[in-house]
Amino acid sequence: MNTFVKVALITLAVIIAIKFLPVTLLAVGLLAVAIVATLAIGLSAAVVIACIILGCAAALSPIWVPALAVIGIVALVRRSQSKPASAA
């Protein structure tokens, strides 16, 4: 293939690319908007789920706070009893 045909094909490709530039930019813009909207919806859903979990933890605190206190006291008592007394 000689140089003239190569230059003609590259010129034709550039002209076609310039002609389709608005369509390409529109497609890229719509894709960007769709991605941003999806991320915003996902982020807001994550925040809602976190709030629900925090609300459930706060509502159930009269149950789990004393239970954790009892478990902690039992663990402290068991740890102090399992250590042998050192002979001085």
C-alpha cells in the first residue's frame, strides 16, 4: 500500500471521527451521568442500612449491654483464677 492511500485513509478516518464527535460525547456524557447516579443511589442505600443497624443496636442495648458486662466479669474471674500463685 503506498503512502498516498495511507494518508487518504487516515484523513477519511479523522473526518469520520470529527463528524461523529457530538454523538460520541453525548454517549459518554450519558454514561457518566448514569455512573454518578448509580454511585449516589448506592451510597445513600449504604447510609440507610448503617442507620438501621445503628438504630437496632440502640434499641437492643438494654439486652446486650448487661450481657456484655456479665461476660466480661466472668472472663476476668476465670483469668484471675487460672493463674497459679507465684512462690516468693
